Amino acid sequence: MAQNKHKEKTRSCELSVVIVIGNRMDDVTMVYTAYRDAIAGAGGTFEFVYVLDGQYEKVEEELKNLQAEGEPIVIVQLPRHFGEATALSAGIENSAAERIMTLPPYLQIEPTELSSLAGNQLTDCDMLICRRWPRKDPSINRIASKLFHLPTRWISGLSVHDLGCSVRLFNRHIVDEVRLYGDQHRFLPLLAYRQGFRVVEVSAKQAQADMKSRVYAPRVYVQRTLDLLSMFFLIRFTRKPLRFFGLIGSASFGIGSLMLLVLGFQRIFFDMPLANRPIVLLASLLVVLGFQFFAMGLIGEIIIFTQSRSSREYTVDKVVRFD
């Protein structure tokens, strides 16, 4: 019965626009009006799903006023701050259409660019992601972006240049296959590509209001680095942890064993004492760590082997059957 209700719900409109309200935002009514006018130009029915990631009384009141004026707005209120990935998932769950567009609560691209994006039916791909181009940020922002995206492209194998842009259009079945948590919302295209979905990057004119210098706190850059490392592990070694831990363990075990062989050779043939030599403890520690890393990888392989039947790492594009 719930499944039938969901099917009826998905027919109620053609496009759901999900916007997460967080710490950074512009004037709500101004941004909504600009977005609505651009998307309405593409034709078809649509709705806006606003997710309040925490308590934003003024924003909620402003959105309710827009609702009272007949605007197609759905308000999803979270009891506290959960993070953008969780809020995005909540918005998608409470949306009605099969095609979903995510937009930031501030202008990243010129709203006029949204008409062609909203009119795309995703016949040639599963996800469209926007790249702000030409990029007219200050030099410090462009350098930081390049330093972030160079390893990202190497890790994922997907040619992306602007994961910081939140303007995306995708089919609902992507979020049915790809689970988001933590701060992984910006890496959704990489996770979808890893799962086998077709991801295409398109250029869009950067909004004038977005062309300003943004220098974040040092902890933000540390968090981004850690997020990148987590993506490296999730994309490359989720199904083969032994290759990751085994590589580190083999290196540690090999170096430690070689050091012990040299120390033993010196003790036997040159009568060099081993007492009061810290290098002996270091070599022994490397050997023990090598065994531990290898054991961690082996345990991970066993867990994946026993749980692999309940999960899959691919998606089927189409099946052609005979008559």
C-alpha cells in the first residue's frame, strides 16, 4: 500500500527542487523568486522542498508566507542540525518527482542558466552536475579548488572540476542506490559514478554574488582533506580492504624484518651488542604492526564476503530480452 502511495506521489509533479537551509544563505524570498521564474521558463510542473537543518524560525515564517500565497513549497523541519548530507536525504525522501534538482540557498550560478537544466529529461545520463565557468573567483579560491580537484579526479577516475557547486540534476533511483552520510553530499557524483551511473558535467555562468573571496577556518581545510581520504578508501578499497591494509602491513613487516636481519647479522658476525639500541624496539614494533594491519585487512575481507549478498556495487543500465 505504501509503495502505491509513493507511485501516486511521484506523478504529482515532474521536478522536485531540494534546498537545504544551513549556516550560509541569501534572502530567502529573493532567491526563491529567481529560482522559480527560471525553472518555470522550462515548462512542466515542479515543487520546491526546503529542508531546515536546525531551528530557523524567521526562514520558516517566510516560507509559510510564500506557501500562503500559493507557492508550491514543501517545508521539512529537522529538530536539530544533522548536516547537509542527512538534510538532503530527508528532502529527497519527502519530494514527489522522479527528477530531482538540488540548489543552494544562495546564488552560485546565474538563475537564467536553470531553465535549460530543468528542461533536461536525463535521457543520455543519470546525473548532471554544474561547473561554474568561467570561474572569476579570486586567485586563492581557484588555487584551493585546483588542489582539491586534482587528487579527486585521480581517485575517482571522473573528470570533475567543481564539486563545491551544489547545482545538480539527477534521477531518484540514484539516491535509492547511493547512501549519504556525514559530509558526503559534495561527493555524491563520485559515489554515483562508482556505482555505475552516468555522470556528466556541464558549464554554467557563475553568479556575480558568488565572485568573492572565501577564506575558511583551518579546521575546514583539515575536514576537506579527511573527507578526501575517506573517499579514497571508499572508492578504491571498500570491496578489497586487504589490498589497502595488506599493502601498509607488508611494507611495515618488510622494513621491520630487514632491520632485524641486519641487527642479527651484526650481532652474530661482528659481536655488536643489541642492548641499549632503540632501533631493536623500532624494528620489532614495525613487524608487530605489519601483522596487525594484515589481520585488519583479513577481517575486513571476511566481513565483506559474508555480507556481500545483501549489497551490490553496480547498477544495471538496461536489459534487452527476446520475444
